[in-house]
Amino acid sequence: QMELVESGGRQVQAGGSLRLSCVASERAFNMNFMGWFRQPPGKGRETVAVIWIGGSTYYADSVKDRFTISRDSAKNIVYLQMNNLLPQDTAVYYCAADSSSRWSTKPADYDYWGQGTQVTVSS
């Protein structure tokens, strides 16, 4: 069973912090890559951060040094810690998993998706 459930999104003021959680089924959590993606209002889906099952990470330039992706193997949860939030971070944030054996950083590479959680950053 492939299940991904995001939570933690809410409205926050610019400069604030949020931590998003993605609770994954065992099968999803054991896939090679898990990532966070977002879709701003009126725009396409974009990559935020990706973590390999071995721990290596990738970040979009727009979130480097502000966001941190991590995984908790005891709880099957992938986190996205977001600090110094900006209004342009406003989006629906999605968790996704991919079984590919090579680095997957594009949304189109991912096969399994959660339902999303809304993050709104006010100025």
C-alpha cells in the first residue's frame, strides 16, 4: 500500500517557521527518494527538497539555507523544516515518493503523491 499524508501547513507571518510532516506507509518510506514539492497559486508544481534513502539531500536554490529535509526511520516520517519564510513560499506543499535508482529531482519523476497541505505566508 502506498500512502503519503502531509500535515503542518497553516498561515504564518513572513520570517516565521513551520515544520511539515509526511507520514508514509512502510512501502512508500522505503522507496529510494522522497521529496517535498510545492505548487504556488496559478503556477506549476516545483521541487523544494529531496532526500535519498541513504541520507543525501537536494534543495532548490530558492530554499537553500532556509529549509531542511529529514527522515525519521523509526516513525516513517519525512519532515520539511522551513525557516525565515517568505511570501513567495506560499503554496500547496506535497510529499512524494519515487523508486527510481537514479537521482530524481523533478516532479514528473515521482509516482506516488500525498494530498497536499496549504502554507500561506503573509507579509
